[in-house]
Amino acid sequence: MAHNSEIEQHNTVYLLEVSSPTEERLLRNWLRQRSQRAVVLRTSGPGRLPRPSPEFDAILADPTEPRLAPVRVIWHPPHRGESNAVRWRDLLPFGDPRTPGRMRQWFLSRFSRHRFEILEAPAASVSELRARWQRATTQDLAHTVGLSEFVCRQAALALERAERRHRGARYKVPRFVIEEISARAPFRAGVAAYASQLGKSETQVHREAIRYLHEIAATHDPTVIDLVANLTRRIVQRGYRALRYSPDQLARVQTLAQKGPVCFLPAHRSNLDHLVLFLALYENGLPPNHTAGGINMNFFPVGPLVRRSGVFFIRRTFRDNELYKFVLRQYVDYLLEKRFSLEWYIEGGRSRSGKLLPPRYGILSYVVDAYRRGKVDEVYLVPVSITYDQIQDLAEYATEHRGGAKTRESWRWLVRVLRRLRRRYGDIHLRIAPELALSEFIARESIATLADPEETSRPIQKLAFELCVRIARATPLTPTAVTSFALLSVPDRALTAGEVTALVADLLRWAETRELPTTAGFAWGTVSQVTAVLEALVENEAVSCFRQGEEPVYLVSPEQQPAAGYYRNTVVHFFLGGAIAELALFAVRDSFLARQRTGMPVHSHEEATQEFWRVVFWLRDLLKFDFFFPDRQQFREEIDAELRRAHPDWQTLLAHADGVDELFHHLRPLLAPASLRPFLETYWVAAQAALLWGDQANENRLGFVSQCGNLARQLWLQRRIRSTEPTSRVLLQAAVDLASYHGLLGPGVDPVRRKRWADQLRAALLWLDSVAARALARFAEEVALREVPSAGFATMATPKGEPASPLSI
């Protein structure tokens, strides 16, 4: 049975693409019913370009300009209802059922006629194709060298598109990518320019550029896409209960893809991230993205499988290799022009701390540059949050936190990852944030021109930061993250499940009033549900439990603080505004008290307000190396709204210290201790290290980070800092970057500047200690005054007939 197009029967030549005598026989039998001319285009195998012949060249030179209609035979796997996917067991008897061998083709053509079909692509006239060739190659219309190869390629691509429409949108994959890109005029011109620049022959540079293309490009295979999807489903189900996402969000993305190319930008927390998004797209009938992957993942068997299912590999560093950058840019241009979806991690690598990392601008700048050069009319940038109840990479990250080397990806590494998935890690949550149309961003920011892609311009930075903010806002609060936050808010003390439930209930009521995103089914009604989360954390060694007493109690030990901190950090951005406001309030209060002790005139209301906002924006700027904030005006409005929830006239209370105390009475829960302590203490450790060894810091940056880690360990043993997280090399690197940004590292720095910086950070820690003391006193008082109920508490709203939570921090 053939899929017929509306083809003019007069002066039509059928192009029969065949890879075997059986396929030629089937097509010629089909052609007898049409009484039309035909030319055989032979290929060496499926997915290979057909070869032109002298007969074909004669057709192209025919002055009647015939219409050319490509035809091929397609082969099907065994029918299983509506699914035409290939399974692993389908490969066992005779290999890929979509590309059977010659003997298998003969057998199926005789005895299983439902397993093959004749596919006909839309026809095009020779004049049409010649004009298309001229536009693609900028050759003269009268010149025919290369035309036959071009038409063969166009015929094969037309058949691929027809086959894709027949098999389904999930198999929308590019074909003959290397041939298509290398035949383009910009590619050839660029090769010639680099040959002249490098002083090499054009042939030599062309050969090198083609080698880079082979190294980079994905080589999609529909059968491998099916197999990898099947394997991914099994891997995810091995360690996780379910992958949760909204089909409506994916349908919205599918609508966008019909208007222009879509670029997915997920947060990167786990090696499973790519597989998770790949599986969600596959289950909804969408094609796999072209995903940028590190060349470190190109090892057997992972490399061959993921390359054939959509991953293109790029080198970690290629700053000085101009030809490589040119080839990569040409590849990105090609994908965007053909409206294939891209995917890359805007952070560059996996986050070892749980929070979003600073963005990398490389591929984003290439995409913006392609838009600037008119390669596409529109690009849709789609931020994606992938969140795990628990993460199987945590043991690996713990090693790196302690200063150990990153584990090299290999076959052995893969086996260890799969073994870790024998444990249960809860659910995976995929959220797609509102898209950002590149044209709208450029119009909104009034950007007349864009900088060279090799320069990180301010518009590119602003675009990347906005995308990161959208990722953060789409990230849901998970039971694991909120429970970890609750445990870390009462440090150095074991809590019962009932106490943890009460703390969690306070946090969730706080989240509800701010309409923050939460995971599905996030209503905990009893202590037993919180206990299940705690026990899962205990099983994966993020929390400790003591069971030999009256009842089990749970504690985050010093060694486990980085692990629990990881889960807290996935959602800590939601709490930063309130936490910063708390410290600024204590700064104003301390200023009042200091003036009273020294006999100085107290602040006026206006001066107190100015001091409050000064501290707020100082803390915002301090934390910008670790977190993404909205612009200053929006951030000010958010802080104001946060404090108005506590007291409508909060600014009037700033006029005296008692007013600040009253305002604190209305702030529940207090967020700063669990949110900010590890970061402020890490900054202070780096500042102390700069005082000791700052002159030599730039000579050996890694050595200086190691010295900071040793100093942090000493300060924790002396209890001069209260968290063990500042011993983490991951956090210390950001703190050292912050000190470097402020010009405090290297020779010739005035020691007074370093001392002033350390003193400012120490003052912030004193404010934090004051907030923490007030939070712990409140917690201890309420535990002593009220009995912790055992029935549990609702999270979002207290059910009718149940008491409200008696505990808060």
C-alpha cells in the first residue's frame, strides 16, 4: 500500500531508492501500475546517501524539466497495536527490524507482506531543484557540477521527511548532517578563510573541519531512540517511584516548536537529567532534543547509544581553537535553521551543592548570534527544572566536598551508578517554566545590536540570569527539601518526628501564603508521613536516627550537613528575601543599641529606614556569587511585601529597638539561620584565609582553596563557626571567587582592606547569631510549654478539628 501525494502524472520520473534486489523488485512491481519512467538510485545501506548514475544525469539535463518523485520501501517491526516502537528483544533474532538484511527482506516480502510499505515523497521539478541548489551553493544556474549529488540528497531528505510523518513526530531526526553542512557556502567560505589565516592548504583545513564535525554531531537512529527510551524507563523505575510532569506543559512546547526552534535549558543536578527529559518527550510523542554533552561521556557503551539518540559531544575547553569554534557554530546554525530542538545545561556542569550555578554563556551566545545574523526569525528559550526527592549522585558529591577528585566517567563508573539505583529515591519532578522568546527579550531590553559571540556582553549575561531566575521559580518544594530545611534550622539537636512535623507545617503554611510551587501530593496529614521522609533520608545516610530511647529521634550529624544542605539548597532561593530582611532588621536594632551604649543620638525613622535598605542591598550584592536575584527595584518590592505580611506598618516599627523586637514577634518562621549560615561562614573563612595567605593566593588557586578548607576545619573544631559546610571545597571555591572579585587576593593588597572585609562579614555573622538565638529560644520555649501532638499536622491548611502547630522557629 502506498502513501500517495498529489503528483502530476504527466512527465514524472520516479526515483527508486534501493539498497537490495528485493527492494528494487518491490518498487518496480509497484511502478508497473503507473506506466512512468524510473531511475534507480542505489545506496550501500539504510541511512546512506544514494549515488547518482549517468542515466540520472541525463534526466537532470532533460530540456522538458520533468518532475522527480522519490520512492522507497520502508520496513516495520512486528505489529503491536498502535505502537511501532522497537524493543530490545526485537533485535535478537535478525537485528534491526527497520533495516533487515537482504535474506530477511526476501523472506518478509514473500511471507509477511504487512511488514513492508511503499513510501512516496512529494515531487519537485528539475528547475525547482536547480534553483534550490543555486541558493544553497551560490553556483551559477548554468553550472551542473554537483547538481546530481545535491538532487540525490534532496530526494533522500524528502523520503526521510515522508517516513517521519508516517512513523510519528518522535522520529524527527536530521539526516546527512555532515554532507549538508559541508556543502553550504558559509562553511566553504569559512574553511577558505581559516586556511589563509592558518597558512595551511584549503584541503587540509577542510579535512580537519570535517573531522571536528564527525566528533561533534549527533547521529540519530530511530531504532536506537526506541531502545534508549526503553532502557531509560527501566533505569528510572529501578531507583525512582515515578517521573512526574504535566503533559499540558509539554503540549505547550510542541506548539512553540511549530513556530520556531525551541531551546531547552534544564538545571543540571544529576547524570540522569538528560535521560529524564528525553523520556518525558518520548512518552508524549515528541522528538529527542539535540543535547550538548561533555566529551567525557563519550565512552562505550554510553557514548554510542546517546549519540544515536540525540547527544552531540563538545570538548570541555576549546578557547584557543578557532576552527573548532567555527565548526560548532556552523552546527548550531544548521540545527536552528532546520528547526530542531536544542538542549544544553546553562550551568555548564552538575551542581554539587544543590543550588543553581553561575551560567555559562557559550552555546547561548551562539544561539543569539545565529538570531543576530538572521539565520532564524525566532528562538524560544525554555527553562526546565528537574528535581529529585533524593539524588543518587550524593555519595559522589560528598567525596568532592571533602576535596576528593571527581570520579572519571567509565564503564566501571556506570556500573557503580546502576548499583546505587538499587536503593529507592522517591519521585522525579519535571517542571517547564514559561518560555522566553528571544525577539521579545531583545525588544524589551531595547537592544539595537548584539556583541560578537566570543564576547560575553551585558545583554547575554542579563538573558542568562533571567533564564536562571525562571528555572529557580519553577523548582518545586519537595518533602525532602523542606524536611532537611527544618532539621537544619535547629542545629546540634535531635528532634522527634512530631517536632519535625510541626516545623515542616510552619514552613509549608509560609509557602502557601506565597503560592510557591510544590510537588504533587504534598499534603502531609500525619506524623507517619513525615517519618517516612525522615526514614528515607536515614536509609540514604543524609540523616541519623537514634532508636534506643523512648522514641526515635533524628539528627543531621556534622558529617551529614553537606548532604542535608544539598536538599535545602535546592529550594533555599525561596527563603532568601525573608532571611536577608531578618539580618537587616537585626543590623538596625544593633545600631540602635550601640548608639544608646555610647550616648550618641539614636537614629531618626528616616535614618533607620536608610540603614535597613543599605544592609539589605549589601547582603544581596554579597550573595550574588551564589544566588540569582531579581533587579534591585523588584527585590525591594519583594522585601517590602514580605515584611507587610508580618506587619502592615513595619516601617514605622523601625523607629526604635522595641519596634524591631515587636516586628520579630510577627515573623514566623525565622529563615536566616538555616538559609544563610553556611554561605556567610564560608565567606568569612575565605576572608580569614586572605588575611593569612592572600598574597600567594593567585599563584596557586587550588592550593589556596585547600588552605581555606583546612582553616574551616580548625575553626569548626574551635566552634568559631557552627556549620561544617564551609569545609566543602565546592562552597569555598565560590567564596574565594568572591574575595578575588573584591580585589582581596594577590600581592600588593592593603591588609587594612582585607581586615575591613573580614570585619564586615563577622558583623553579618553576629546578626545571624542573634536571629538564631531568638529562633532557638522560641523553639525551646514552645517545646517546654506545649506537648507535641502525635496526630500530626496538615501542611497547607489545618484540617477541621485538628489543632494548629504549636511549634515554630
